Amino acid sequence: MTYTGSRTTNGGWALVTGACSGIGLELSRNLARRGYPLIMVSNRETELIAAAEQLASEHGVSTQAIAFDLARPDASRSLYEEVRRRALDVDVLVSNAGMFFFGEAVEADPDRAEGMLHLHVVTPSLLARWFGGDMRARRHGHVLFVSSICAWRDFPGIAWYGSSKRYLRSFSASLREELAPWGVSVTCLAPGAVATDLYDKTGVPVQKAVKYKVMADPARIAKAGVDGMLRGKAVVIPGLSAKIMTAAMATMPQGLIHLLRTRAPFLPMPDKEPSDR
Ligand SMILES: NC(=O)c1ccc[n+]([C@@H]2O[C@H](COP(=O)([O-])OP(=O)(O)OC[C@H]3O[C@@H](n4cnc5c(N)ncnc54)[C@H](OP(=O)(O)O)[C@@H]3O)[C@@H](O)[C@H]2O)c1
């Protein structure tokens, strides 16, 4: 469904995944504010349609809502074909959709873990393959991957999440080199902790974290991401504390990670010693 407004940039659309909440909704809002018509993609249809209608009326841009499960193995090709069917040229691709869970890697629900790898690794890479190819042919465009500061460190308890975000950081850097000569920029956005629904039901005390400014406002993260992307930056780590944490994590000895794990209640330790299992 299209919600029509009057403002456009040069006619190219911005496609944002995970657009109905959190950072993705704020990235969409920021792009709409700059005049980009939006293709908003997410899982929950009702919320997505409401968000698309709201941004169209707030900012006077056209918006299209495509409800899609991006954790499906064939998601990237099907989404690309749907966008082609609608005859939309994508100038900005934002791969933001994500999920999160804590736990021992070998205790993870295998379907959930597989879904995460599709959502964080396969789908963003192949979306960049399809839409990036079109951008290269047109000699302009922007790709933004939403990774995380945990891409700079290997953490127990978030092996599936952290390593998939590390992949995105690496893929983004390689793709950037390949597409730069063709006028296409590739940026990796790596936020620290942000107050969104991502941590829902994981036991992270979000309200407290916001109160003590441990978690950032998603609108601020989105602004830094879009500013950095349009300036053609390679990596955007929004905020001083996230920058300091990234530098610290990159140089931290692994022993300290082990100590943190024994102290932090949200990084699970096995109930029993390995020899008892
Ligand atoms: N919050 C943080 O502290 C933080 C820090 C660093 C990086 N990030 C990254 O930022 C990105 C956005 O997360 P957020 O914090 O804004 O959390 P969020 O509010 O939970 O947003 C996640 C978005 O991804 C979408 N999504 C999840 N599974 C999907 C699927 N199978 N198919 C289609 N869409 C799906 C969700 O849509 P539905 O609700 O419709 O499923 C939602 O719009 C993620 O990649 C996350 O890893 C977050």
C-alpha cells in the first residue's frame, strides 16, 4: 500500500528494514524529514502500516509498507522482486532489522539461532548484493548496515548475536572498497546500548538504564547514522561513551571479559561445572 505525500528527493527511494520500531523507525523518520520517499519493511503488518501512514502525513513523503519475514532463507530475493514489481528505484538501503537473545550458544533454540543468522547475515548481505548492484549500475547510492559496538569484541553469552554483528562490520568494510569507485557509499553504524524493544524480556533493566543515561535515545542514534551515511563515512559509532567502550573492548584482555561474566547477572554462566555435565 502507498501513502502519498508531495516531497521527494531525486525520486530514489530509501528502503529501511526493521522500520516499525526502535532505531529503524527513527532512521525512517530522519530520512523522511530529509525528503526521501520510504519503503518500510518489517514483520508486524499492523504496526508497520501505522508507522508508514504516520511518517507520510508528518513529513509529506510517499511511503510504502511491505510486511515481510526477513529471517526466511529466501527473504532477500523475494523482497527485491517485490520492490522491482512495484517499479521502485532504491537509492538508500538501510539494513537495520535485528533480534537479540542471551544464552549459552549450545543451549540456543536452533531455529531461533538460524533465524538470527538469516536476519543479521544472509538477508543484509544479499539485499546489498541485489540493490547494491543496481546502485553500481546507476553510479550512485548509499548502503547502511546497522551493526553494534559488540562487533569489536567476542562475548560469551551473546555468541550468535555478537559474531553476526562482527560479520556485518567486516562485510560492510569490504563492500565499501568495492563500491566506492562507482559512486556508492557503504557505512557501518555501530551503536552502544539504545533504549528500544530489543531487550524486551531479556531481563535488562531498560528503564533504569535510560534514567542513568546508560542507554541512548534511538532518534539520536538514527541522526548520527544518517548524517554519517550521507557524508560517506565508513563507520559511525554514535556518542562519546560508545566510542570509549569500543576502544576499551578492542584492547581489553579476555580475562577481564571472564570476570565481567561472573559478575554481570545478564551474562549467563552454566549452572554446573563442565565436569558435572
Ligand atoms: N538497542 C540496542 O541497544 C542496539 C545496540 C546496537 C545495535 N542494535 C541493532 O539495531 C537494530 C535495530 O534494533 P532496535 O534496537 O531498534 O530494536 P527493535 O525496536 O526491536 O527493532 C528491531 C526491528 O527489526 C524487525 N525485525 C525483527 N525480526 C524481523 C524479521 N524476522 N523480519 C522482519 N523484521 C524483523 C522488527 O520488526 P517487527 O517488530 O515487525 O518484528 C523491528 O522493527 C538491530 O539490528 C540491533 O541489533 C541495537
